[in-house]
Amino acid sequence: MRIEGSIPNLSPSISSTQKPQLELQDGPDFGEMLMDVLKEVNANQQQARGMQNDFMTGQPVEIHDLMIAMEKASVSMQLTMTVRNKLLEAYQEVSRMQV
């Protein structure tokens, strides 16, 4: 999963009297990035499932490649679920704030 492009850059020279300001970048919005990540997780799941099916039907599959694909799919799904849970908690916290 690629997350390095989603962090906005902070101003490199910040003095003690300046407040940090985020630089706006032209790029994919949050929804597009989220869909890309979900598509990548889905691709990992499908690849692992395909390798499992090949292994179970007796086709030549290296066991270490199968295990790596399964772990990659598992870790990407766990990361996705953790991020989803944190976003849900943040949303619930914001919705509980009084204005």
C-alpha cells in the first residue's frame, strides 16, 4: 500500500513566530486515494486466492510464494481495517463535539 504521497508538505523554514501552513498540492483527492488503496487491497486478496486455488488443484505453485502472497493480503487487509476504525473513531469524536 502506498501512503507516502498522501502527506502534505509543511513549510521548510518555520520561525518561532510563524505558524505552520500546509501547502496545497494539485493531486488526487481523498476519495480517489481511498479507492486506489481499496483496489490494491482487493488485488492482493484476489492474487492470494488465485494462488491458493492453483495450489489446491495440484498446479505447480511455490509454497513460499503462496505464503508471501497470503501474508501480504492479510497485512494489507489488517492495515485497511485499522485505518477504517481510526477514521470512524475520529468521525464519532467530531460528531460528539458541541458547536
